[in-house]
Amino acid sequence: MANAFTPGGGYRKGDNAQEETIFRRSNYCVSLDPELDPQLQKTYGSKVYYCDDHGKHKEMRKDQSMYPMDEYGAIFTTGILVFRDTEKEKGYCLLSKPIHNVSAIALAAYRDPDVTKENCLTRKFAVGTRKKIENLFSIALVNGYDTLVLSALGCGAFKNPPKHIALIFKSVILQFAGFFKEIVFSIIDDHNTGNHLNPNGNFAPFQDVLDNLIVSPPSIQVKGMTIGPYHISEMKRSGKILVSEILINAIPPCDYAASCNRLNDQQHLRDFSHPPKCPFGPECTETKDDVHLSCFIHPQHCREGGQCVKEDERHLSDFDHPNFCSDEGNCTNMTLSHLNQYRHVPLCQHGLDCDELLRKSAIHIRKLRHCRKACQFGGNCINFHDLKHIRTETHPFKDPCPLTPYACVSHVHYLQRGEKSDQDEFKDIENHCLRYAHVCPWGRQCNDSSEKHLEVSIHIAREMCPNSKNCIEMMNDEHLNAFTHPGIRDIR
């Protein structure tokens, strides 16, 4: 809440906005208004620095000035002494106990920005305002502060719409979740209350949007997300995260924000910054909030999940994907839930027979997984008697009985058991049938989906008879053994 061109705004001529009041109540003016003390460095031993485009602090030369401020710039000051009380209630009387070592960030809102008929900032000013607020949070954080006291930025004489400003603040607070213990807004309803931009004043809109808001850091981090001031530029397969440097004035923001249709144009991305991915990820519940949607990119969730093998930049930019499994090539978990939850390094084509695996090659083992891959046919696999296939690929059924489907007497007795069956003999038969998988006689027509049945059954999908129920060869065993018919077992 500062004037971009004049230190303290109109504090010398009697203006009474918040910046002017702070200047009159403290020695803040001495820091920002060099005309008051040309011997500033000699008197206080303090120096003025600026941050260049590369993030380096350099001492200001005598021919340089802090004003006018850069569009997205701010002025950070420490060591302020507040020695006077408020104007309205106390008439600027001296405090009995002055407040020492106060820090402040002077940041200028846009003056008279363009607004829509819905009383919102136009896209250009909304994007610029968010960049300003994001920089304010970053400056406070890198200087070691964990508590902020903020204002209704520009929602007064500068004519910014308070509800939209509050929602922009909310989006930045979500981005910086976990970095600040407490954020307090000091809001007053001044003489501008009641006009068409803030008919309800400043306090009510900010209270509606931000009062008692509690935010938590995102549970997962993905490439393109910004956590506080740290932009995640890359996610290593090992689980390591690479973040970009904090640069306040690196590149200007794109006016189209999250609606930009050039997010795959690499030159455009080098020239302009864009909003980060939403910290809520696919669980975002703010999708009806237009301000939130403009402040964060919400890519679609890839349907393939962790099993997606596409690596082109266009696809990775347009769709959200899970992080890589931190076990890298050491992961042997082939369950469907795990494969969907995480992306993985590729499977070695040699599988468990890999020579590099036998030699314990660390580089090779880290880059490729060596485990039994899931058979593409699952419980319908016809290669159940191929020992190499069974050893190198996983199936939902147990080890197949070597005598199935036609020669296993135990399985026949198990299927044809009756009430008069010898219980001791049946127990041995049952143990065999529960220990090994057998071909289910119903094949593709089986309707038993219980876990117990699927573990011990192989369901071979024969071709359906083209004549179905109208087949005239129902008494022909060769035909019945070649095709599936409704209501008739494949194996009789």
C-alpha cells in the first residue's frame, strides 16, 4: 500500500491514507524520503541496496533513486521506530512505549485500473496484481519473516475492487501455505466506502473471503507447481525435486495467465511467466471460482495414471501424472494399484534373466526394473503350461496344475463332489484344488467373481458359436469342444 512515485504519498500535504499515517507516526519517512536527511548514511550508518535482474544485491549509487518503483518491485525496510499513536483517537500523541525494529514492505497497487462490469479487474491488471502480491510474500519470506500484517491493497483512493483483491490474496496464500505461521489483514472502511467499486466497504469482502482461513501445504508435488516462491522445474525419477531460483523481476507475467493457449510454445514460455499448477492437484474443490481458475493451471488427469508411457512435452504439459516411484529400478511391486499410483522406470526386456542384473550393475539396475511383468491376458492366459512364461510373467491365478484341463482326476472329483463323499478323501482333493489353478469348465461364461475362485481358476475364452442358441450341432462333440454355447460348459 504505497505510492509508486512519491515516498509516503501525500503525507506532507495532509493526505490521510494508511501510508501517510504510517509516515507521520514513525521514522519510516527517513528511510524512503531521502530529502529529509541527506546525511542518512552518516547519521544512521545505513545503506540502500537494490536487487538486480540476477537476484544480486548491489549498493545504490548517488545518481540512482528508489522512485518511481518498478511495476512489480517493492521496497523492504527494517529498523523502523514507531513513536506516535493513531490520529483519529489520539491525535498523534507520543507513545509511552515506542515500538522498535519494525519491518515494512512498500508495494504500490495499480491506480485506477480497468474493471469489468462484474466489478473485477480486467485480466491484465489481475495478473499484474497477483505478481505484485506474490513478490511481497517472497520478499518477506527470504528475509526470514513468518508473520505478515497486510492491507486491502489499492482498495481505496486507487479504486481497486476489494472482493477481487481479496480472492487474489487468497490464491497467493494457498501458494505459500506452510511458510507463514499467521497472516493478519488490517482493514479500515475509509471515506471511499459506498461507491460503485466497494459499496460494502473493504472490511466485509475481505472478511468473507479470508477470515479464519487455514491452509496446509500440498500433499504431493509435481513439475510446474510453485510451493511458496520455489517453482518446481523438474522432478527426477529418484524423487529429487529441482526448483528455480527466486527472481522478483525475471520475466513479465503473461496477460492471459492460466487461459494462455501457448503453454507449449517454448519461446513464449521463455519470454513470459505463467501461473503454477494448482496445489490441490486433481482434488481441487475451487473449480467454480473464476479467480482461482485464472491464478492456477488445472491440467487434466491422464487416464493412464502411472502406467502412461508418453514422454513428449505436449502431453506432459496438458495432463497431470503421478510422481515417479522413489525405488527406481529396485521396485518389484507389480500390483495394479501401485502401478497406477506411481510412474516407473521401464522394464528390462531380459527380465529376471538379465546378465547385468546377475552382475549387480548399479547403473543398469537403477535405470531399469527387473521383475515379473503382468501377463497381458491375465486370468485368460492360454500359455499356462509354458513354464518359462509362468516364471517370467505374473498371473492372477496360482501355479497351474500340470494335468489341467483334462487329466486331473482330483479336479474332476472336486467338481462332482456330493454329500456322500468321503470327507477325509475330499479334504485331500480340496487341498490340491486350492493349492493349484485349474481350467474353469465354464470358460468365458463363468459368473463366479469371488476372490477364492479367481485365485484357483483359469478362464479360457473360446470363440462363441455364431449360431448361439440356434445351433443345430449341439450333439456334435467336436463342435462343442471348438465353440462356446450359452448355458453349456466348455469342458463337460
